[in-house]
Amino acid sequence: MASAGSKEGSGDGIAELARRRGFLWLAFEIYGGAAGFYDYGPLGALLKRRVEEAWRNFYLKEGFYEIETTNIAPREIFEASGHLESFTDRAVVCKHCKSFFRVSEGVDVREKCPECGGELENAGEFNLMFQTRIGVPKGGRDEGAQKKSEGYLRPETAQGIFLNFQRLLRFNRDKLPFGVIQIGKAYRNEISPRKSLIRLREFTMAEAEVFVDPGEKSNHPRFEEIKDRKLWFVPSEGEEGEKSIEEAVRSGIIANEYLGYHIAKVEEFLGRIGIPQDKLRFRQHRQDEMAHYARDCWDAEFFSERYGWMEIVGVADRGDYDLSSHASHSNTDMGVHGKLQVREGEAEKTKAKIIPHVIEPSYGIDRIIYALLESSLYEEQVGKEKRKVLRFKNEIAPIIAAVFPLLNRDELKSKAKEVFQQLRDASIFVEYDDSGSIGRRYRRQDEIGTPYCITIDYETLEDDTVTIRERDTMEQVRVPIAEIKEALFAQYHMD
């Protein structure tokens, strides 16, 4: 009989399980590794793809389209976007061990070095973008030629969407609002990445850019659907607490309905993939921490047992900053004809041109993966032993089911492999395992979050039924083989 179970979400326990079971490995490990870089092992890659696919489907159902843009862009793109000038962190350095630290991590020159206790001193501002060269500079070592060949790895996926705005507008029949999504790598040369997946130098972002008429931001057509949803808000000024989305918008805590709607959708998505609501809050950026492009920004923060509150999603009102800046630097018209208006003193109606504003939900996929691992890992007593179990939602579990022969006998193994292949042929990702006792095989699957175990025994050979064991309750039921595919397929896909 299992106990109710206790959380096992310590950082050390998660790191050990992630390494041992093939979720996450330190990149370049045989060469000593490098801070801020991780590789996803077989199970980690599957988990990540499940989360990405769930995110993609969630926003496609909002009516958004997906595009894919380049990871590298010329210098002038980031001059226009403001990243070359403003995408910086202030650093301090230890006089003794020469370690660098971000000031925003709570480290200040008045404190001691967290590594060795030495004295710290200011090290200036550092731009966080990775620089590269695009082609061979025409003009050799000439400074102007060198600058023209400069390129940068993107620090966010958003700029590629903004650069394609005119084509996207035509694709959407010159009508606002519309949304565009993108999932891809971003790169930031962090000063001191020391927190597993929390601060990486190469990471995956899933971003939505919602283009809207600025005059319509306080009139979202589907606001009624989410207005009563209650979230925990931490405004930059005033007291934190639980409020409905409508209360937060009407009181001015959230600037407009579009921003409120997308904050609500962030909470909805995170809940659907398994982030507990009681570990989630929405914190508004203070003016002194606001990104250079943002008019307002709210972070969805997850409470980590090891790291405290950490941002996993940002929802920003970027205003017209990006489109206006690219229009100015590229001499390109980014205007859109707004709704028909009547000018005072004129009987004739005219169409006024506007620059759309952008609402941006920006998801850090790697941080979400960490949050899922921490919040899903439990330890509980089963008889005389303890079992560790990852209680993933079925829709994101790396493996939906494992197929076992009860005993290591040829006739059972042959039938088990037949069932395994039928499920694989039906595009259901299952695993076959005949190594060790049945109890040990159950424990292995529990620890990697597999929701179901299918056991082939001698009764199977007689009547084509199997035993299906459910991960969390450990209850077992007898099911005909012919019904397995439909049952598992339904469990593996979100509505």
C-alpha cells in the first residue's frame, strides 16, 4: 500500500535523476563542460518535444500561424531593435579568484565573493549577445567593412517576426489583429550562468507576437471567456493578492484587455502541462527592470524549492517600439490602415494609418522543463521500499506506456514484442523492457514518468487480454489487446 507521497523536488535529487535517466546532461562533458550549456538526453528530448508540441497546438487553436526565421542576423538589425545599446548586464568581479557575477543576481560590490569570500569590484556593463562574422569583409581590414560583416546570434526569436511584418500583414489580408508564433533557439552570453536550466547561454524560446490596433487594446473579442479567472498578482506598486483578470484590468493593475487575456492564457497553458497553480504567480516588472522595448511586462513565476521564485514566462506590451524602429532604420512603411474615422469638419470618411502595437507572451521552454521536473517528482513508501515517481501529465510524458513480458520466456517475449510493434506502428511511443524482475521494471518506468505499464502473461496467450497498470494509483485492469491503441491514443493528446 502506497502512502500519499511527499515532494522530492530538491535540486540535487532532480539533477541526479536527470543525469541517470537520460533527461539532461552537461554539454561537452568529456572536455570538462562549459557553464550555461546542457544537452537533452533521449528522455529529455522527448519531454521537450511534447511540451513544444502542446504549446504549438495551444496557440494554433487561437488562430495563430507559425513561422521560422534565422538564428543569425546582421548588425543593423540589432542596432534598430536597440539590443546593441541596451541589452546589457552590470557585472562585478572578485579581486582574488577573478570570478564574475551579475549585479542583478543579488551580488553587489559591498558583499563578499560567493565563491571564495574575496573582495568584489565593479567590472562594468557587458552586452549579452554573441558576435560572429557573416561572410568575408569586402574591403579587408577597413573598419567600415568589418562593421558591415558583423553578425549576431539572436537573443530572442521576436525580431525575425517583426522583420517579416509586411508579408505577414498581406498573408492576413491586411487585417488586424493577428498572431504569429515561433519556437527556436536564442543565445545570450550570460556573465555567470550557475543555475542549471535557469540561466543558459543557449536556450529555446516559444514566443507569440500579437499585432493589434492600439485603439483596440482594451477591447479583446474573447475577454469574456477569461475575465473571471483568478490569479495571484504582484504589482510593481501596491499590495499583492488574488484577483480576477477583470478586476486587475478594470483597476488599472493590468494595462488593457489584450495584456490581461494573454496573461490568462499563459496560466491556462502552464496548468494544462502540469505546473501547479499554487506554485505560480504573476509579477509586474518595476520601471527600473523593464526591457528597453516594453511599456509593461508581467512574469509568470514558478516557486522552486531550490531557487525560489523564478521567471518561466514573460508577457510584455511592446507597444509600437519594434515596428516603428525597424520602419525608421530600414525606411520601410510599417503602417496599417486602421478603422474608418470621420475628421472634424469634414463629411468625407478617411482611413487613418496606424503602427500596430504588439502583445508578446514569451515562454522559456528550458525553465519550464525544470519546473515540470521539480513539481512532478515525488517519493513515497510502497510496502518496505520507497519509489520515486515523476507524475507527468499523460500528454507530455516522454513515454506513454511500457510493454513487459511477465517472465523472460520466449513465448511471452514474442507476444510482448508483437504488442509493442502494433503500438509503435500506430504512432504511440512505447518502450519494451524484459530486463530484471517485474517489480524493478515498474520502478524504472515510475521514475521516468511513464503513465502505463502493459504486461503480457500466460492468460494473454489464451484470450488476447493484457494487464494495464496505472502509474500513480498502481491499480491494474484487464483489457483486450484490440482496445489498447484507442485507449492510449486518447490519453496522449490534449483536447
